[in-house]
Amino acid sequence: MASSHNRREFIKTSLAAAAMVAGGSTALLGPRAAEAGTAPDLVICRGKAPAAMTRAAVDALGGMKQFVKPGNKVVIKPNMSFARDPGSGSNTRPEVVAELARMCVEAGASRVSVLDNVLQNPHDCLSMSRIPELCKSVPNTTVSNLQAKRFYREVKVDHGKQVKTMAVLTDVLEADVLIAAPVGKCHSSSGVSLSMKGMMGLIHDRMVFHSRHNLHEAIVDMVTVLKPHLVVIDGTRILTTGGPAGPGKVLPLDLVIASTDMVAADAQMVALGTWYDKKFTPDQVRHIRIAAERGLGRIDLDRLKVSNITA
């Protein structure tokens, strides 16, 4: 257990970094369960090949057919918001995203949309991420940056404590399956950016979460609506300082995490990683702790059924 001093230092580091930076559809309301009692709560797959690790991790949860049915429309949400190459740790490895798309098509998906609302020059972000390049060979798959307001629809956040409405990508609201595919990285305002924080790339005005609301509370409000059916976290390497954009210290972990529980997946990534040159427990990240307290997932990693595999 990390000390209170470390907790204060974590918050202090995040706030300091922030100061430097400053100078719908019922299908999305809950995960589709795997066969009762047969699948682990969470999978940690270790190896050297990102695509093979991704496939093995999802297979260990019961396979993509547990989530994607013939004819389904799927949205995959990776990190591709920054004009950085895959080695920087700012964006999800393209091999992870392409393999997820391929598995969805194999399961019978009629359409796979890889979506983000990027933060830097759209052409540079997508090109440097190499995600469109690797997804090009996957049938029925498109990679898009959608920023114009016409691509979004306002929805109520019925269980929001601060956020009461938000504009969400229409493609997401009309999808049958939502897959979160973030990279593990630190964040100057939220401590870390993982599956929950990453959902901000599917809303139109993310800056209001920073300017009008408490960011951690707003993230949790958002994921009461945007709750992925499947989470696959790219932990092949993590950005441990300088996030979310980088450059910063990149730490190789050679792993992929998969779960139907976004809170558990994010908690596990925090526990396995080193952030700002320190180790932290999941409850030290406020939005992860709040999400668990509000019943959106589990943070008690020692009580989960965790499968450790290699690929």
C-alpha cells in the first residue's frame, strides 16, 4: 500500500504538470457477459508480438464472438489523438487496433469503425499513428477522425452527478458493440489516461470537462453512458511521464490487458505500471476509485479471477 505522502505527491505532480500544459443507445450501457462462470474477470497476456498478445487475451475471455454477433456494427476507440509515432507511447499500437478489427470481422461484424476526436492536426495524427495503414487490409473497417458537430448527438446522462448532457458521436450511439483500446499512459490532469478517460475522444466538447466540472467526477458521469463491452489496454509500453501527448519516459511492459470491466482493467494497468517514477495503488487515481464506489466496476484486484498467459 502506497503511503499518504505518495498520494499527495501523485496529486501534486498531476497538478504541476497541468499548470505547465496550461502556460443513447442501450447497447452502450453495459458489457455483454461471457458464458457464465467460464471466463476470467481479467486477462494479462505477456509477450513480444502486440497482435498475437491481443488475440490471445481476447480469446482467453471467451473469444470475440462473445461480444460481436453477425451483422453487428462495432466501434473501436483507440488513442490516436497526437501526432506521434507508435514508439512514443502517446497512441495505441496499430497492431493492437488492427487485430481487434480483424477479430470483429471474423466474428461477423458488418462494419468496424475506428474513431477518435483528435487533439492535433488530424492528418498528422492518423498518419503518424499508423493505425489507418495497418487497418487498410481489414475488410469493412474504416479509421476516422470526426470533429464537426454534425457527427454528434446530444444525449442525457441520467446518472450524472455533474454532467447532465453531452454530445456523443452518432456512430457510437448507433453501434452494437463498443471496444475501448487505449494505451497505458499518464495524464497531466487525471493522473492516468486509460479506458475510462479515453472515452472523452468520443464526445464533442471535452474541454468543458476541464473548465466547468471536476474532471474525475465528469469522467465517471461520462462512462455511465459510454461503457465499453470490451476493454483491451495496450501495455506493450507505457508513457510514464509527459502524458498525455509526450514526449516523456517510455517504459516497456510487454503486456496486454483484456476485461469486460473497465474499472478493473484500468485498476490493473495502474497497479502494473510505474507512474511519475513511483508505484501507486488504483484507489489513488480518483476517477477509478469513484467509478468503483458508484458500482461501475471492481477495484479489488486480489478478489478477481485473473488469468496470466503468454503469447
